[in-house]
Amino acid sequence: MKCVRCRARAEVQLRAHNAAYCRPCFLFVFRRQVERAIDSERMFTQGERLLVAVSGGKDSLALWDVLADLGYDTTGLYVGLGIGVYSDVSHAKVVAFAERRGLPVRVVTLEDEGGGLAVPTVAGLTRRVPCSACGTMKRHWFDTAAVEGGFDVLVTGHNLDDEAARLLGNVLRWQSDHLARQRPVLPATHPRFVRKVKPLFLTSEYETAVYAFMCGIDYIVEECPNAAGATQLLYKDLLNRLEAASPGSKLAFVKEFQRTGQPAFAAAPRESPNDCERCGMPAYGTLCAYCRLVEEVGRKAAARAGAPA
Ligand code: SF4
Ligand SMILES: [Zn+2]
Ligand SMILES: [Zn+2]
């Protein structure tokens, strides 16, 4: 197999793109794909301050690596979720990467913030699926860190596989509000929000894994222990089977949704949020999802301790 750019021996085959590349050409094409996503979606410009949410996994670290190489002003954000060894190892990987590249990183540890509520405690007390509690908490601390740090943009490493799985989940239940908001760029719609962007939304998990491997990025290989039962994984598995039989399906699914479906959902009138009475973040009702969760945890913890709920 030969590289489609330079005819040298290819090391990577990308069936979705009907292409194969040698190592230097793959690295070039990967970076160019990220750059094109940033430019075509007008995600951000040089001079803006980017907060890059990093989990210690391949996607977010590969993205941070590319953004730093492209000369953007980046700061990493690591949110420690309190998920045992997984959190300890992922934290260490992020700090080691930041030190090696000489990049600044902010660390928010949930045990030390807002009442010391880590994901396992919250999930256990509220009997929620860990990923649901985790999602609400991560979103809250990402938004808080971005606004309080004076950043212009919050960048996340969601890749094509994540976006396709999320889209499938949203479509299966026709969640029109979620479909209207599933975009690679979410403008700052509230004073407590900054713009949110996903430069890897058209880049597959396989491509980021190859990039991280070729660049020698040391990332956490183990999945979060809560990932095993997550519905997201079931959707990913289904989509992988589809992709194997029909290469390019995921790309078409996400790309065409962004071109035709998403604008139609976004055009429908929607209720605008209030300000949360407690933290000032957008809320449908008096409290935002995070403050409602914290309140529920307080009630349940009190009930468990035998105090009146
Ligand atoms: S798998 Fe679930 S609990 Fe684990 S980090 Fe992801 S969202 Fe959080
Ligand atoms: Zn080549
Ligand atoms: Zn709130």
C-alpha cells in the first residue's frame, strides 16, 4: 500500500477517506484537518485565550498538542472526578504532558470544590448513572473555570465517534432540544458561558489514536471504570459495525446532520433560560441542573444520616 500524497510506503489506512498515508503525510493531514475544522467553523482566532478541557485520554491530549503546535494561546483544564485509580492516573498523565510541553494547566479537584462532591458519592447518593452525574458536574466546572479564568473559548476533544454516538442517541429519542444544540461551535449565549468548540468533530477516534502514538503522547489507555455500562458505548459499537460494512458512514452521518438537520432543529422556537438563583448559570426553573443535583445530594445525605429530609 502506498501513501496517496507521496507514494512512499503507507503506514495508516483510512477507509472512510479512501486513503492511506506514510507517517509524515499522516501527521500533516491530521493537523490540516483540525486547522480546517477551526477555520471553516470559525471556532477561534490567534490571540484568543483557549481553555482546553483535558481528561488525560488520547483525544484531548492530541488536540492540545496540535493547538499548541499551531501557536494558539492554550491552557489545559483538568477536572479530577474522584474516580479512584482512574482519576489518579489520568491526572498524572495530564500534568506530565503539560510539563513536557511547557504548557499551563489548571486543575479542579471535585473533592476540594463545592462541598467535596466527587462523582462516585453523587452517583451513589442520588442513584443516578455515574455518567449522568459526571456530565452535569463536568459541564458546571468547565463553564465556571472558563468564565472565572477570563478565557474566550472552551475547547473539548469530542471526536467523530463521540459526535456520531451522541447524534444516534439524540435521534433515537428525537430529542429536538439536544439536536438543536449539537453543533461543533456553541456561541456564548449567556454572560456565564464562553463559546464552546469541538475541533475534532470530524476526526475519528482511530485517527487521534494513531496521531498520539506517532507523536509519542503518553495518555491513559484504560477506560473510566464507569464507561463499561454506558449507553454511549453501545451506540459506538453499533456505529463501528456499520462503519466496517460501509466505510464513511459516521462521517456522512455527522457531516450531513450539521449541513441539513441541525439548522432545521435550531430554527424551532425555544424557551430561553433564567439565571440560576444560586450560581447565576442558565437554568430552566429556579436552579440550574448542577445546583439541583447538589441540593438533591444534600437532601439524600441528610436523610441517610437520619436527619429530617
Ligand atoms: S465514563 Fe462516565 S463517569 Fe467516567 S468520565 Fe466518562 S462520563 Fe464520567
Ligand atoms: Zn506520504
Ligand atoms: Zn446553579
